[in-house]
Amino acid sequence: MIKSKPKYLFVGLGTMGYQIAGHLSKMNNIDLFIFNRSANISKKWLSNYKGQEFVRDQLSATKFNGVILCLKDDSSILNVLIKKKFIEFIKPNGFVLDHSTTSLKLIKKVTSNKFYISNNLAYFDAPVSGGEIGAKNGNLSIMFGGPNRGLKIIKNIMNSYSNSIIKIGPSGHGQLTKMVNQLCIAGLLQGLSEAIIFGKSSNLSMNKVFDAISNGAAQSWQMDNRFKTMTDNSFDFGFAVDLMIKDLQIALDEAQLKSLDLKISKDVLKNYRKLSKMNLGSLDTSSLIKLFEIKKSYPKKSLL
């Protein structure tokens, strides 16, 4: 008797999810279903990758071994899992693997759901880092939290689109680690923006500056991947300002619960909010430098 393949449902074909699901589609030992709010995106994905579109009227007949999420925020996840009841179509002892960046409150709401508890489901909060480039190349870094059961299956799935998978601790620890990650990035981009503006205002050859400092103590992923594009005023690289605003607010809310005053991150968040109010929220996070460019052009209008 031929053993049936495990069925997984992937929800969320945004900038990151589109690429992650693409890597999953190349796994020959699973049956992959996809669901996305926009049918046009689903059709586009299916024209490039192997899988099946998940239609709601199929729900009563289809049970999944696990649901994999890559959605915008808490409300989107609650809408799919709880309001639309996708959680009820996971097999007993199945799992939710969430690659979104969320609050800890979201995890508590999902794991306290009656169906979740009665069916012994497992929740893995597994936010990713590496941006759109990392998703395309399948070399994302994943920090995750969750129970110890089912780790072999979970890691096998994530291996198809990542090159670093580290279990931090129980459910919630993945999101806490992502908060650390975003706080680090915010401070780095602020410093990088100030440094590039300083160099440009000094009429330095910024290509030579990069060559001179990028292999020393100033080196970082942000410098390697964003220094030249920031210098060239190019800001179309996936992870948007509005998403960073959401992520930083989550981190700062958690910091407040711990009585921590993270002044640099608060300042960076204010600057990102200024960009968003200028209708620049869809630009990538390195566009922080644009505030310095604007201030230089209009010194009487202090945006910083």
C-alpha cells in the first residue's frame, strides 16, 4: 500500500511568502496547497510553481498535517486561523508553523483556542531574517520557538528555504528573538544613514569608502547589502518601512513591559513614522536616509 504524502497548506503569498512557498513546491515528498487573499497572486504563483490552490469549499474534505503562515500581522493571522477557522482543518497532532512577525499576545490567543488544545496541535513561531534576497535564494535565517515534538518534520520543511535554523526555546522565543533582530537593524540603519550622508557631504568617493571600511569593524549585513543602494538613492528591496514600524512597535511594547527605555529604537521608529506620513511607507527600510537628504535640502524644516 502506497503511503500518502503529508499535506501542507501555505497561507500568504506576499514578498517573502511567495518565494518561500516556491521553494516548498520543489519538495517531492509533500503535497502543497496554497491560499492567498488575492486570487490573481495565486494564479501567478501556480503558473511558476507546482502546487494546488486551496478553495474554501474544499475545506470540509481536506485535512492538513500542518499550516504554514507568512502573513502581515496579528489580525491577519487571527482572521485566517480563528475567524475563517482554518485551524479546524489541521489533523490531530498537527502543527502551525508561523513565519510572520507577531506579538506574544497573538501566540497566546492561538494556543489557547479550544480546537488547538483538544487536538494537541503544536505552534512554532518561526520569524525569518534575510529579506527578499534571502527568500529568493533560499538562504533565510530562522529563529524559532515551540515544543520539542515534531522538530525533525519542521526542520525538514524549513531546510528547503533557509541555511540557518536555530531553536531558541518554547513558543514565543522565536518572536522575542526577532524583536532583538529588528532592534539591531533599526540602530544599524540609523548609523549607516548618518555615515553615508556625512561621507557624501564631504565629497568622498563613496565606492572607495565602502571598499575601505566594509571589511573592518564597521562591516554588517546592512552595509554589505545596502550601503551602495542607499548612496544611489535606490530603495526597492522588499521589506517596507510600514512593516518595520509594526515590528518596532511590537518590540517597544514588549520592552515597556520589562521597564526598558530603548531610546535609540524609539527615535528610529519616530523617523520611520515620518517617512510613512510622507507616503513613503512602501519603500524598504534603508530609505531612512531620505530624511537626512530632505533636511539637507530644506534645513529650516527640521524632520529629525
